[in-house]
Amino acid sequence: MSDLATFRAETRAWLEENCPPEMREPVRSDADICWGGRRFQPSSPAQKDWLDRMAARGWTVPDWPRAYGGGGLSPAEAKILREEMRTLGARSPLYSFGISMLGPALLEYGTEEQKLDHLPKIARGEIRWCQGYSEPNAGSDLASLATWAEDAGDHYVVSGQKVWTSYADKADWIFCLVRTAKESKQGGISFVLFDMASPGVSTRPILLISGYSPFCETFFDGVKVPKANRVHHENKGWDVAKYLLGHEREMISGMGLGARGETALIDGALKAIGRDEAGRLADPLLRGQIALFDIRARAFAAMSERFMDELKAGQAHPAQPSMMKYYGTELNKARHELVMAAGGSAALEWESERSHGGAKPRAWLRTKANSIEGGTSEIQLNIIAKRILDLPGA
């Protein structure tokens, strides 16, 4: 315990000295989020400085091995780092599907060459990844995917289409499920990696009701993919896919953590509604809803900490990510519903300068996809019912 106390004190001191003041402010827009990648342009010198300092220490991926660009921290040390960053209000230096999804899959299934090639670049924010899973006729029934990878000796020739590919138009590389055999649904899928700049790759943004386009249609027309870029065995990609989905659902569940505490909600509501004689939010019904939300958010945060501890110790139930994903997305949707309720009619402004281009309603509409992406809420509830509650199937 004395070693951990020393680590905490040293970590706190390092963060105080190295985290720029600008990086301690709440994220206000997409420009405040650092995704990294070949084409990424930092929004400020402070954003780049924070990424560089954290990456040099291995703290963009603190619990990855040092050999792969990580910090080599123990689970307890990584937890302390998260706590101290939260106390300071420090932003995450890097958001990355490489960190939250591909990295864990490579650590579990990748060859040593693949780990050394890709993981350090992910940790430094040099490559931005996207996920090639869903297809027009393979959503919840993902194993029905039809994107075909023809065997061409030392490489595959990939042809087909993916849909709802988040940020495909901004990504450098893609981790992709392809069909390499037709005799079995799950048994004929392989997991491959390739550069989005490869000949034959094209993307088309999908406009959402929020007016934003984080999702894309992605097309492959005879794309050459070296077999050295296949992760795990041929026709065994479903094993990698399921493992990665658990980490994706864990990532999506984190949306609920962004709402911890009632301060932001109360501040917005006070501006729109004002205070009563006692100095409280004047709308008692909304005040009670915000208080209830805060209780649920704090409970979810405590559950998330426990889940992370169990996950790092190898003691988490395989279906726990589904539970976390379901409740985290519901909590995030509830938060934005309250933001809209607190803002009144002003919260519906769509393009004004005062509303920052309709940030609130656009974010509220975007949350409707939370219960679809990463596996629908209905799918998650089925998994919870069968694998955690042991309820009989229909």
C-alpha cells in the first residue's frame, strides 16, 4: 500500500505539472476531442502537447506492456491514474478505436509482429482506425456478412460493402470482418487489417437526423490485403470479433460516465428556469428528475469501477459488457433528455450562434443511435437474460 501511495503522490504531481490548463476544461465540441491519425490537426498547441507528453510516458494506454507503447502499469496503478486524472479534470489525451477495440484484440490474438507493428502507433495516436463489421444485410445477425475475401496466394482480394462505419472517411486503417468460406456462418469468417488508402476502397457519409455524419457506407472493390494482415487463423475471425465486441460495448457504456454529477445539468437549468425563494432550481419536478439521474449516474460509476477491477483481474462475467453497454447508453440518453428539458424552447435552436450551431439538440438526436450501435439494446437484454439471469429462451 505504501508503494501505491507513493505512486499516487508522484502521479498527482506529474499531472499537475504536465497537464496544460486548457486540457483541464470540459470538452465543449468535437474539436476538443483528440482522435489522432495521419490527417488529424490539433485544435490547439495544448492539445498536441498533452497527447505527446502522455504518449511519451505510455499513459495513453497505461496498462499495455511497455514493449507495445504502453505504460506497463498494474491494474491498481492504472486505476489510480484514472482517479487522479478525474480529480484534476484532465481530458483523455487520445480517443481511439485502436485503444478501445483493436488493441485489446491484438494483445489477445495478434502475432508478435502485428503487435509491434500496430500497437505503438495506436498508443502514439499516429494511426486512426475504423471498424468494418455491419453490412446492409448483416446487422444484429452479423455472422450473415457477405463481404468476400478471395484467396490469391499470399494475399486476399476483398470485395463487398460495410455500413454504419463510424468515421470511415477520416480513418487511416480498418479492422474488418470478411468471409473466407461459405460452408459455415461463424466458421467462415476471418479478421483482417488494411489501409483505407488501398486501391479499391471508397466511403460515402450517411447523413443522420442530427445533421452530422459520423457514419459511412464503405465499399471494397478488389482490395488487395496481405495475408500477413490477417489476425488469428483463417475462418476463425469470429473468435476475434466476439472478443472485440465485448471491449466495444465497454467503450460505449462509458458514455454514461460523462454525465456523472448534476452540476452541468443544474447550471443549464438555472440559466433557463431560474431559482426559487430558497435558491434552488425553480422547477421542483425537473429538480427531482435531475437528482434521481445523479443518483443513478453515481451508482453506474461505482459499478463501472467494480467491473473494470474484475475485468483486469480476469474475473468479469463474459456477459457483463452487455449489461454495462445497455445501462450506459440508457443513462446517456436520459442525460440528454434532461438537457433538452432544462433548456426549454431555447434548447431547440438548430443553427444559431448562441446555441453553438445547435449543439444540444444535435447531441440529443445523436444519442438515439446509442441503443443500436455496438449491438442493439434488445440484443443486449437477450444476452443478459440468458447468460446472467439464466432465463429460458423463447
